[in-house]
Amino acid sequence: MRPGLDELVQGVRAGHRASLGRAITLVESRSPVHQDQAALLLERLMPWTGGAWRVGVTGVPGVGKSTFIDALGSWLTGRGHKVAVLAVDPSSVRSGGSILGDKTRMQRLSVDPAAFVRPSPSGGTLGGVASRSREALLVCEAAGFDVVLVETVGVGQSELAVAEMTDFFLVLMLAGAGDELQGIKRGLMELCDCLAVNKADGDNLLPAQRAAATYAGALRLLRSSAEAFPPRVQTVSSLSGAGIPEIWQAVVDQRAALVAAGTWEERRSAQRVRWLWDRLDDGLRQALRGDPGLRETLAQAEAQAAAGHAPPTVLARALLARFLAAR
């Protein structure tokens, strides 16, 4: 039996893991009934949100995101922080399933009483995050976590949505994986606050240092020196912990710089507006698919598009016109 709204709010505010898990499951649900309940829940929790450090972590598969987050999160809890991790796993385009294996790779955080690790399937959402990552982030903040780390699926250039829901955008890179300049994706470089070359230990230390120097030079060409917080480049080892304190210091320094420049709240405000439009887009898509009067027309349009009988642009305009005319 699901708990009542009052009970769930109280459980989240008390930091009860079972309540936190149920609340995130509720906001992630696609059920219209659950979405109505989730909206009420978020409205109740809103006064206790907004105070956490929000850090997005991205990088190609194999760069060591989960191991890095385990190291960073453990370092933070050791210094009195409460850390929530929203780890997004890619969903199968065929079955829709997801392995959700990130939690098993965060062995220290998964048993740390000051941490909470929540793996979620991307559900086919573009941008490297799950469809309700923003809502889950607010629930974690309301539960008292003062640091929220968002790990993306790590698929490359589409990893930009995380930059629009977090305050600090960290990109992990590898040395020795081919030409370092090939790893520089302009979209990522224009948004990142810190680029860290991971696995900088043992025989890989010198290659990592050389790669970091290459990335630093490229960033100087791509980014303006007049920015309130010019992006930083460094090496890091998730095994030894070298570089972890410096990365967190960059998070602290970036916030201080943006607050001093008067752009911190502007950035948060712009994120909330983008969130509004994302939800409007999502709501319109669901309304179109769920409209009984359009069901047959939608099926016909899909068949026409699949057969190449009409341009999808023309079909989409006709469907939207019919949908709006019925309102």
C-alpha cells in the first residue's frame, strides 16, 4: 500500500531512504495518476529545495565516471557533506530495459550512511539524463542532501542537458585513447566548467599530464578569457584520490565567481524556464498520443511517413492543426 502524501513528505524530509526511493519512483512514473500525485509532492517539497551543490559529470563510456564519483562522493561525506548520486544508465532501444549497474561500481557510496545512490534508466531521453532527473534532484535536496552529483549516460556530444540542470559541469577525459584533439567536442567544451583527465596514475601519469596540457591549450582558443570563471583543466586519479580536492575547490570557486559577478541566480532562473518548456514539450507529446480523436489519424500519419508518401514536416503540421482545432 502506497503511503499518503503527508506521510511521504514527512519521510522525505526526515531523510528516510525508503520514502526517498518511493518519492523518486513516483516522480519518474509515466502514469497520469502518479504524475498528478508527483506534482502535489513536488509542490509540497519545493520550500526545501535549491540549496544543494549540483554537479554534473559526463564523459565517454570507459572513462571511469562511476569510480570517480565513488571517490569524490566518499571524499565529500568524509568532510561532513550528505551526497546524493543520480546515475543514469542507457536504456535499450529495443526492450526499453536498462542494466542499472552504476550502484555496483560505487562500492563505498552504496554503503555510506551519508550517501544515497539512485540509478535510473534514461528511457530514451536525449541529453544524457533521465526524463525526470530534475524532479529527482529536487526530491534529494528536500531530503537534506547538500551535494547532488548527476552522472550521465556518457554517449558523447548529446551530453548537454546535464549542463542545463546543474551548476557545475565536469567533463572527464582519457589520455592515450587516440588523438587528444579528437576528444574535444565543441559543444562540451563551450559549456564545461572543468575538464579532468582521469586515470592519471602509474604509467599513465605522464600521458595524462600531456593530454591535460593539450586540452588546456584548446580551451584557451575556444573560450573567452573574460568569463567570470574560466574553465579549469587538471588530472585526477580515482584510485589514489590525487586531484579530487582540487576538483571540489573548482566547484567552490566557480560558485563564488558567479555570485560575485551577479550571474548565479540568473543561471538558476534560466534553468527553471528551460525546465518549464521541456515539460510543456513532453506534455504536448503525451496529449497528442493520448487523444482518442487523433488515434486513427496518428496511425495513418505514421504509415504515410514510414512509406515515404508525405514529408513528416507536412504530416506533423496537419496533426498539430487538427489537435489545436479540437481544443
